Amino acid sequence: MRHFVRRHWKLLIVLAVVLYIVIGMLAPFAVQKRIAPGENPLRTQDFYAGAGEGMSVDRAHVVEENREALELRLRMAQEAQERIILSTFDFREDESTWDLAAALYEAAQRGVKVEIMVDGISGLLRMERNPFFYALSSHPDIEIRIYNPPNLLLPWTINGRMHDKYVICDDKALLLGGRNTFRYFLGDYATDDRSYDREVMIYNTDFKNGTDKSVISQVEKYFREIWDGPHMKVFHDDESLSGKSKVKACIDKMKSRYEGLKEQYPESYGEYSYEENTVAVKKTALISGETGIYGKKPLVWDTLKKLMAGAENKVVFHTPYAVLDSQMEEGMREIAGNVDDFTMILNSVENGDNVVASSDYRIHKKDIIETGVQIYEFDGGDSTHGKSILIDDDLAIIGSYNLDMRSTYMDTELMLAVQGEEFSKELKEHMDVFQEKCRKVLDEKNYEVPEGVTVQKLPLKKKIIFSILGPLLQPFRYVA
């Protein structure tokens, strides 16, 4: 044994370091937290207007197309007078983000305060040593902060991630949903991978008097809690960086690129009425959970479950994928037992872009079917990344929460509930478009395939990966 250690001590040190990191990353989340009865402060009545309340100061619109999502961000930057807040899970340099960065930089040049919050792993992989992001951070009126930057010396902190995605413009407008900040989700530039996603736009009709009556105040309060919290690190807030040649070249490119935006996106710079492009709603309310970096109590899931279980007739749950533990399965059974029409739309294994989640679904599909939910698998080509819930005909919920264990117990998540029949009808029409491209799950192996739907083939290579990865990752499925 001593001889073996002497000969292979370098290898043993490497293995020890790898084990230290892997075990450290996984161990804090291995036991999922529970919520005691009455512990969730949110009540279902908090999401419905009371008798005689009248309409909300907020109006709402479903942002379904990627181009419109970018156009609205450019408009918000162009119209901002005091502040722009951008929170994103993943921020990458590409054509779409060059357009957005040009608009943000121009806003900062006008004295608008721009605050950008990005998840730590994205910050490390996409932003460090990249002059594109240094061009933004070096501006005196742009501040970027990173949530929980990874530290390999403290691996138990690495898996705490910030999954929230939203944009706020002054007291006037909010975009909140599931879109990350790059061309897979924004704009219509050519890309090998594109995701269908969804956001809700909120227009505060009372913006001249602030946000006290608008859900925007709830989102900004949540933002400040994280922004000023202990897990944030300022990203290269150094004006001297603007003098470095590569950074200066990026700044010059942003300035020149801005000049072409008006021609490229006339919808963002011409006349626009938020009133005409939104519908009146009765109430808006934010659903949020804990914001620390360790395991979280499933407050978002618990609130969504209670709202769905309280439906009178119908629930439609749109999620990219489903990775459930026993507590979540119990919640699904509760919903199915209370609601006659409970439907879930998710990517088929062949269509999904999350290999880990898809491999897990193949193993646990029978368990999900047995909860009583009617599953529809989307086969539309590009994967769907939207996260939405429709409850009866007057409550619609859109946000960042995936029906998986990571969103439930690990990441920060936001969902925004909107009560209003006209808005719910708008969401339903978009959901119906997806359902028309779905096959209905009859049992673990059989489907009802509507006319016009082409079932995609699972490549042999992917099938082999799924067959190996699924069983191998079962002990760690909570990080899928």
C-alpha cells in the first residue's frame, strides 16, 4: 500500500481534490427541505381581487416572439429616464446582446442608471476576460453585479444559482419570464439553437405617481434584497478599463451600432402605445422564494400547487421538462384529484435540449403519469423553454420556474400571477399553438398523434447517452 501511494501520490491528490469539489457541490442539496403547515406566508386569496376592488393600475401582455422580446428591451432602454434594471441567469456576447448593449450604453450616456445582475456561473464562463462586458462595466452609470461567483475552495457554495429573468424600466414597464440574454431567446439572428420562450409585460398606468400600486414595486423590492445582499460581487467597476484598446474598441462599436438600431428596429423607436398593446387586468402579484445560496424551502412550488389545486375546472401547466421527487408527485396528485381537467405540456425526449432532464423523464415517466395529470409532449422542432400556468379562465402565471427539483429546492425563482379573463385568453391562445404540435400520452409507451404532427426520431447516439446517463445520475437527479 505504501509503495502504491509513493508511486501514485500525484494521482491520489488529484482524485482527492475532485472528490472534495464534487461532494462539496452536491452534499448541501442532497436532503430536500419541507414546508411546515402554515409556514408559507402566501395565501391563494392574495392573487385574486376582492369584491369591489376594481381594475389594477397594471395592464399586461404576453410576449411570445423572440424578436418582440428584443424590440421591447430596446424600447425600454430608449425610453428610460432614471433607471434600467436587468436580471438574467445567462448573459452571452452575440449579435442580439450587441444590440441590447448598444441601447443600454446610450441610455447610460444620457445619465440613466443601469444595474445588471447576472448568475455567478454565467459571469465566470461568459463574462470574465471579455472586453464586451468590460465596456459596459467601465461606464460610470452602469454597474454589474454577479450573484454567488463560483469558488472551488468552497464548493458547497457553487450550486446556489440565481435563475430570475426580468427587466424594469423606471416605474413604467416590466418584462418577466424565462428568457436568458442572448440570441437563442432574443431577436431573430441566425442560430443553430433557438428556444421558444415566454414573458409577461406589465405596464403601470400610474407610473407618474410611482409603483406603490403596481407589481413592479414587488419585483424591485425583491431585486434590492438580492442586489444589496451578502452573495453579490461587483463586476470590474473600473472606469480606467475604458482606456484599454480592446475595451475602447467595444465602446466605439456600441456607439456606432446604436446609430443603426432605429433603422433595424423601427418598432422600438417609432410611436408606441403601451395602452393599446396591453389588456386591463384585475390583479397582479409576484411569487418568489428564498434568495440564499443553499437549499431552499419549496415556497414557489407550494404556492403554485395551492393555486392549481384550488382551480374550479381547468389547469394547464407549460414547462420545458419535469423532474419530480415524492413531495412534488404528491402535490401533482392533489391537483389532479381536485381538478377534472389537469394538463401538462412539456418537451418530448426527442425535442428537448436538456439531456439530463430528458434522461430522467424516460425513467420516471410512469410515475408522473400515475399522478393523474394528462401529459402532452411537444414535437415542434426547436425546444420550448416557456414556463406558464393557466388556471380556469382568469388566472395566468408566467415566470422562470421549471417543474424540476432544481427550481423547487435550489435556485432562486420568480413567477408573476395575473388575474384577468382577457389576459388569460391571450395566454391560452399561445398555449393552444403548442398543444397542436404535441402528441397526447396514453401510457408509458403509447401516444395519440394528431394529424400533421411529425414525431421526431431519437438519434442512436442520444439514445445511448440517455440510457447511460439516466441511471447513472439517479442519486444526483436533484441538480438536473
